[in-house]
Amino acid sequence: MTWLDVAYGGQMRRAAAMVFVGLACVSCGAGEPVASPQPAPATSAPTHKTPESPTSVPATAEPSTTPPPAFAAKVTKVSRDRLPYSWRPGCPVHYQDLRLITLTFWGFDGKPHTDGQLVVRKTVTDDIVTVMEKLYEWRWPIKQMKLVDAYKGDDFDSIDVDNTSAFNCRPATGSSNWSNHAYGQAIDINPRENPYVTASGSTAHQNAKKFTKRPLKGKGVINPGDRVVKAFAQVGWEWGGYWSGTKDFQHFSKGGG
């Protein structure tokens, strides 16, 4: 036996011993099963409870709170060409003594209007502005306010469309004398709702017949002793509704007539 055989035999014996040990370990494992490790119970991620939000209230549109424009009145000289029909040579007041007032008024449509126009004598502009400002603050309605020249100076046509106007060089109704309108010291307000009524109770305007009696409720109607009458009285103007016999409910004038 050579040294090589001895070495080789030792290696073989060591290898056989290792195989024996490995088989013994396998046999032991088969007798007693080893419990495999149990998976850890699943844990959910910590939940953070969010407090319930309060029930939301549907947003509602806020009503418009924009105030109406403040009353404004601008007094200017009036040129001859602005009065092509209402003034002519021979009138009791010269057009140079008249003034145009452009002012704010409250309309029948429930809205403010800034384009109202009246022509009056320059000496009574303050009276008119004072009263018109009160009417506007009260939101007392006026149908429209144009110069009578928009109707070629025809008083009947102006009244028929319910136009509030002032200066017009014409005689008083049923008279040869000058009306106070010819002096620029009278104004007719809402003439349909406040008609000229004869002593017999009639009126020349068909659309005004239902307004011939007083007292009467209605938009833009003037009644005895109401705040419109009092406002004019405070600046020295009289109301045609107080005349005896004939009544002119639309009419206010400085000093009467």
C-alpha cells in the first residue's frame, strides 16, 4: 500500500462519515416535525379618524345692496334752440330768464332715472330742486319728465303721454290770460293720474277718466293734504286740486293760477 492509497482511504472514510451524519439528521427531523414560524398577524396601518365636517349649507345669493344714485340736479342756462316750440317773441318772460334743470327722479318702473328735464324761471329753480329732491328720497314715482318741446309745445299731447313738464308759453286753460306756465312758475306732475277736471267732473283725456275722483289710491296720484302737496306748500307753491269748481290735480304754481 502506498502513501497515496493511505491518503485516499482516509479521504473516503471521512466522506462516508459525513454522509452518515447527514442521514441521521434527516431521520431526526422526520420524527418530530418542526413547526414552521407563523406569519405575523396582519396589522392594518393605524387609522387616523378624521372628525366629521359640519354639514355644509348651500350658498345662497345675497340680494343686491347697491344703493340708488344720490339725487342730483344741474341748473344751466337754456339756449333758444332748446325751446323751438315752447317759447316765442312776445312771451311774458324772456328765454334768457329761464333755466334748464336736469335732475334725478324715481320712475314708474321702480328705478332711478337721471335724465329728467324741466325748464322754469331762474327765480324758482331752488324751489323745484328742493321739492324734487324730497320726491326722489321718498321714491315717489314720476312717469316721465321731458320738455314740452318734445311734443312740439302741444300741451294736450304732452299730457296724453303722461309727461311731467313746466315752462310752456301758452294761455291758461279756458282763458285768454297767460298761464303761470308761460312765466316758468308752474309744473304739471303725472297729468294722466292727476287730470284737469271740470266742475261737472269730466276730463278731456280718455286715459285719465278713472283718475277724476279724490281721494284716490294709485301710483303717482296726488291727494289733498298728502306729502307732495305739503312739500310744494313749504316753498310757497299752491295746488290746483284746491281750486273751487274746476280741479287741476296735476298743477302746482308759485302764488297760484
